Amino acid sequence: MSAPTDNTVAWFEIGAPDVEAAQAFYGPLFGWSFAPDGPYTLITAPGADGPSGGIFNTGGNIPPYAVFVVKVADVAATAARTEELGGKVVVAPMTLGDGMVVAYLTDPNGSMFALFSPKPGS
């Protein structure tokens, strides 16, 4: 499986207060399988080489959501450009423990999406 190129949708994420309920819904609906990965749950579609999405347990602290995630070369620069074009940064770029950088944004219509850049060297 080749790595996704920059500026492509490379992942999706579902934010749910009840991960088990999300699995009970999406699994039978789409034939997805699930695997725990720490606090995250990975989603794999039938016939796929590996996961292409995940479920984040919101703990009920933020509203449920489903977003597409775009791989970019520079999350901070793309977040800044988002604001220049009329979007908003919801969660500023942050570096995760594994070195991946992520941010959550909205477009001018208020639709949420996310950005990521992989950890250096991957």
C-alpha cells in the first residue's frame, strides 16, 4: 500500500460519545471491522489493506461529528491559509506523541474538516 500524497483525503474520523453504539451501527451498515488502538478505534473496510479511518471517543464532552482528514505537507501553513480564505481554526495545530501534527478547521460554511502531516520520516 503506497502512502497518500499531500492534499488528498487520507483518513476519516468519527467522534462519538458511545464508541460501541457507533460500531454497532457502522459495522453492519458498511461491513466495517474495528480494532482498538489505545483510546482510538481503527476502522477497516472489507477488502482494504488496512485501516482508513477511526472512531474517537468524545466522552460526551464535544458534539458528535464525522470529518474527512487531508494529508498536507505543513499543517500550520495550511491552517493559516484556511483562515485567509474565510475558514476558521477550531483546534490549532498540535503535535501528538508520535510526532504527527493535526488540526481541526471549518470551511466558510461551517463544515468541519481536519488536517494532518505524518511524523517526520514516515
